[in-house]
Amino acid sequence: MNSKLRSSEADLLCRAILSLNTVEDTYKFLEDILTAAEIQSIAQRMAVAQMLDEGQTYEDIARITGASSATISRVKRSLTFGADGYRLVLDRMTSTTP
């Protein structure tokens, strides 16, 4: 965990996210705290991470998601050398998908 990011405000945000129980609740919260462009950007990164994890090529990911090669590369770097947040979420989503 990057201690430079940690603060009482960031802890509050994390606790707020943890309190959400449904996709609908999460949409409501995200719409209140982020712009539509920010939600779309974060959603695109999550899709890129999932597709990279599935072994898809940069070309396919760019074509399907519209993400730039810089975004795909940044997500790939996070998957490989990051704090393992993507890995944690991807593994949990896979284990809970019917």
C-alpha cells in the first residue's frame, strides 16, 4: 500500500466504498462523487485489466474498449508491478462469478 496515498480522507472513501452492497448503490455513489467521464475512464481501465488478464492482445483490447495504447500499457504495468489491487479484484470477481 502506497503510504503517500493514505490519509483520513482516503480511509473515509475506502470505508464508504466498503459500505455499498449492490451494483445499484455503487452507481448512485459513483454518480455523486465522480463525473461521467471519470466513471467511464475507470470502467475502461477495469475492462482493460480483465482483458489483459484473459490474455487478449493490445490490438484487440484497443479495438473493443477504445483505450489508447498508453492506457493499456499503464494498466499492464499496474497488473505486473503495482500494489496487486487489480489482481485482488479480478480474482475475487472470478471466484464469485457463477
